[in-house]
Amino acid sequence: MHTAPNFSVSPTQSLLAGPDFDLARIDPASTPGFTGGKQEGKARLAAGTDRLSELQEKLFAESRFGSEISVLLILQAMDTAGKGGVVRHVVGAVDPQGVQHHAFKAPTVAEQKHDFLWRIRKELPGPGMIGVFDRSHYEDVLIHRVRKLAEPEVLNERYGKIREFEAGLVDSGTRIIKVMLHLSKDEQKKRLTERLERKDKHWKYNPGDLAERALWDDYQQAYQIAIERTSTPDTPWFVVPADRKWYARIAVQQLLSDTLAGMQLSWPKATFDVAGEKAKLAAT
């Protein structure tokens, strides 16, 4: 039977993109702060589910008594990095009524008529909810930089708008967890190959992924700049090595649990006479 070791160094510390952050120096196959292997990682994920579920329930319960706080998990990554797996195995383990999930695709014609943050605001989590963005407003400074869909001055303006937008969310009671799942180019090739070789994976394959893959280095630079320009003390970025899916999942689970634990959540106090209700129930 495998044990479920804790992280020797919290992901909140080991994965933080600090002032000297350099994406090129981070090994996508590494497991910062965790000395176990795949089996220990799976055990850690299973063991952490109860804690995360309880914290999420407290967050949801507080909202039913007036609390307006929430959490927003932003997942950004190259294709095949495992965003869906994180949603399924980490967020999917908690009560679905307390989760708001949205996967952002290319903006529609209607969305293009508005500011790039317009469609983002529509999907923000309500009180007591854990919101999950599979891609986000960062696409407008990643793809737009790589594909040269926006002028440099427009991109610079967007970085500032993103900082202001996220600062406003924090001020209104939303804790933001920004995660980049850092995948290697070699590992992406393996995962794309698997999608082509397995019939049950064909639905996941998009021929357009190869066009984006050809711009790999440009995307790495775009991520470097975006993380540098939008990391703040209240809204930092966490770069999670993603070549090992099991590690990425336990790292995000720990980040989410630590964030919720830091919100000092508690069960709402009863608004009725508990002893009296027990007595009434016993008499029925």
C-alpha cells in the first residue's frame, strides 16, 4: 500500500513565478517540492480530496449566509498540457453545485464587438463558488502577440487592463489562482501522437494544433512576457511542470486547498435553537 506524502515545500512557494522568473530554466518534467513518484502522487491526490471538498463546502455554505467571497482558478497552457485532466481529477472531486467552469474558445463575432474583458466578466464566479477558466483573457496577449493580431502598444495597454481588472476582483473578494501548465515540446508530440493512434482520442485532435506547435518558441516568449507583466503580490502566477500529469494534478490541488485554507473559512453558525430542535425531533 502506498503512502500519501506531503509536499516538502508548498507549491505556493516552489511554483511561484518570482521577480527573477525565467520560464526557460524550468524543467517541465520536474516535480518541485515532491519527492515521491507516480504511485505516491496518485495517493496524494486521493488523500487531498477530502480536505479540498470540505473547504469548498465551507466556502459554499458561507455564501448562503451573506458571504460574497469566491475563488477563480485560471488555467493556461499549450495544447495537450492537461487542463482538462486537472478540471476532471481535481475540481471534479468537489460538489459540482459549487463550481462554475468555462472553457474560452475563439471569440464570436458578437464578442469581438466588445472590449476583450467583456466576455470574461460574464463568466466570473458568484459568491461561494469556485470558478474555473480553461483559457482566459490571457489569450488576448498570448495568441495576439504570437500571431501579431494586435499592435505592440495595444498589447502593452492590455497588460495594464488585466492588472487593473484582477486587482478589482481581489478587492471585491475573489481570490485568484493563475496557473500555467508548463509542457515540453517533446511531451506534446507524444500526446498528439497518442491522439492520432487511438480512435477514442481522435475527437481531441485538432489539425490546427500543429500550426500552433510550429510557433512553440514564440509562445514560450509570449508566456514569459505575460507572466512578468501581470504577476502581482495579490495575483501571482504559478508555473506548474506538466510533463507528468499526476504531478500537475496534485500541485494544482494543493494550490487550491492552500488558497481556500488561507481564507479562514468556517461553518456558518445555526440561526435556530439546536437543542430545542433536537428535542422536537426526538418527540416525533
